[in-house]
Amino acid sequence: MAALTFCVQLPKLRCFSLSKHCNIPTALSVVRVVCVLVGSLCFVPVALGSSAQLAGHWEGTMVRDGARLEVSFDFSGSGSQPKGTFTCVTQQAMDYPLNVVTISADRVHFALGDSLGFDGKLASDQIVGTFTDDGAGGKFTLHRSVPDVLPYDVVDVIFRNGAVVLSGTLCMPRSPGRHTAVVILQGSGSESRWGTSRFIADQFARSGIGALVYDKRGSGLSTGDWKASSYDDLANDVLAGIDLLASRPDIDPSRIGLHGHSEGGIIGAIVAVHAPSKVAFVVAEDTVAGLVRDQDFYRVSHQVQEAGFTDGQIKNALNLYKLMLDVACGTKPYQELETASQPFRDQEWYKWLAIPPENSYLWTWYRKIGNLDTLVFWRQVRAPVLLVYGERDQLEPVDESLAKIEASLDVVHTPYTAISAPNAQHNLTVQPKPNEPFFWWKSAPGIINLVVAWVQHETAVSVPIESPKVLPKTQ
């Protein structure tokens, strides 16, 4: 489906399906195993089939077509509503909430997103079973384990932007002194703090950098509604997060920066312009360079080519989609779109476009963002910038986007660094190509390490070099 999704990134895990690319935004080879601390575990014998027996930290593997993926799960709660989270270092996901967890006698069922389901048998300290993943499947084995203790503090925080209450998690190094810190911005759509963003925060904190990750307004535990908000509203949410960090005695307010993917990169540039004295650096991954509506049309023009339609159908689809963007941006009336759509309503390509009904929030929301030109802001950014793009990004024109943002930064002599992740998609993951043998998708190797190292370099505290002392002459 195409309609006005604008690089929608599913909440914090850049693909719900563990084995199939979802064409959805939000890096990678990681040298550490991330474990989730969910509290002390007591290995006390309990009745088979109880939620208490399931509670704890479990590590193991998923196997499909001979390919293995290391994963971990954490289960908590008791009674009829146990809860669980998913972590996978290879796929850069941490603490991602499971949708469903049920246990009956020795049978356990849990689900991640809409497509991935697990069914296993619980026996003492092991769960063995099968999983289905968007039509495919395989086997999994988990064993109970003791989680490693995180080498940093995790603090739940609340901050406010007017009437909007934002709920987040702050990951802070335990080392003494005032630290560099980063606010992690969300992509488009509804996003909580978990999954990809939580993993990125983990990597920053392990490297001595404080990281604030929070539920986007209208998502998770945060109030408000992103569907009724402008980019300025979201930028002010970020500023509230910066102010929270700056108020802490263990954070240096002159070394607070931003990390944003896709739409998060847009918001990062806006914040850096609105409050230049509060932003020390900007990391923007796979972000839009130019009009938002142009990026949306580029996305659909590539996706429709892969949908199996004829040249004539593709032409009709793109003409109608362009008209839909005009209506969404407020330059043409909805009735014109209704009239133009009438002859095609029974066509498969028209159903694929998924044009929203007239009462959809998209028509009022998109009017606030569709005509925004991001280059207007990039030409005013003064803080150092790191640009990261996936080489195989199908949602953004990579070379063109880099050239446009670089030219904008050059106008004001802003220092920047640009990285292209080989073979990576828009969400900075490496996926199997069509007709290739199956392998588990993975986060683009090394990118998060480069991002952290760049931030460390840009915010390093210089130590004054003392002049050589003149020793007194000896007699």
C-alpha cells in the first residue's frame, strides 16, 4: 500500500518481520551481547504452566533454512497476563514489547508484531518449539539464563511540552563528571522508545554518552497526538527533552546533541535552527532533502515499479497519486480526486494506492508537513552534522539527497561528515536480494560504532596544554 505513509517506521524495531524487509524506515555489527535486566531471578520450583515459571531471562536461537539467529526474551508478570520483550543484537533491537504472551499447561505462545508467532513447550529451564514468520517458518530453542547487569544506569523520566506529557528512559554512564548526551528522535508514525532506539541508547551509554529515548507524543505512555501535530510541535518536544538533560548535574549542557532517522533527521535540523545554542551536533540518517511531498512521490514511484503492474497502470497510478498529494497539501479540492478516481475503483493498482477516505486524519496532518522544504533548515544549521544513508535506500534518492544537504551546509560553512552504508536499505538493514538464498536480515555492519565514535570526537573536551616549564640553571 502506498497512501501517504511517508516512510512510516514501525515502532522502534525497523522491521516487524525478522526475515522479511517491510519497506519501512529506521546500525550494526555489534561487538557486545546486549542483555536485558528485568530484575533479580529466583529459580524456585513452581507449578508447571504458571506465569511465574515463565518469568525470567531466556536466550537461544531461531533457525530457518539452516540460518541461525541469536535472540533473547524476557518474561515478567504473573496471573493471566504475563508480559515479554524481545532483544536481538544482530537486528539492533532491544526490549521490544511482545504483543501477546499466553501459557497453558506446558504450552507457551507469544507474538512479535502482526506476522511473527512462537509456539513452544516449556520444560523446566528450556522452551522448544516452532515459529511462523510472515508465511515462512522454522524452529527455536530457548534456555533460561541469568542476564548480565547493564554497565550504566537506566532511569524513567517524564518531561513536558505545554500540555503534552512525554515519557522516556534515560541511559546514563556511571563514570564521574559531566557527560556528553544525545536525544534520540523518532521516525514518522507512532513510535515508542523500544527496539531500535533503545538499542542505540544502549550503545551510546556503554560508550560514556548519556542517551534519552522517549515515546513519541501519542505513542506508548506519552500523551498528545502526533497525527494532529506539526513538525514544530515535534521539535518543541525535543527541546523539552534537551532542557531535561541540561538540568542534570551529570550532563554538560554545551555537549547535548541529536540523533534522528528519516523524519527524525528533519526534526533534528529544525531544532538545531530554532535553538542553536542548545544543540552541539546533529546525526541525521536517511533523511529527506527538499520537499517532503517530493520524497513521498519518489517512494511510491519506486514501490509501484515492484508491484507487478503494467506500464500503463503505473502511469495511471502515479498520475492519481500526484493528484492525491496536491489534495493532501491543500492545493486542490478532495472532490477533484474523487472524480478522477471514479473510473479506476475496481482496478488492482487503485486498491494498492490505498487512498484514504475523506474523513482520514491524513488530509489535515499532511497539509502541515507536505510542503515543508527541509533544505531551508539545513542552510541554517551551524552545529557539526553527520549524514548517514543506506546505499540501497529505495525511499530516498541517496546521491541526490547527500549532494543537496552537503551543498546547503557548505553555504554556511558548517562542518559535516557523510557515510554511505554498503548494501543497506532505508532502515539501515541489509536484506536478502530477490532470488538469493535466505539469510536473516541484519543491521548494516559498523554504522552505530562509527556514529558513536563521531559523537565522541566532536564533543571531546580539549585539555589545555601547559607551556614547558623553564628549569632553573644549576650552578
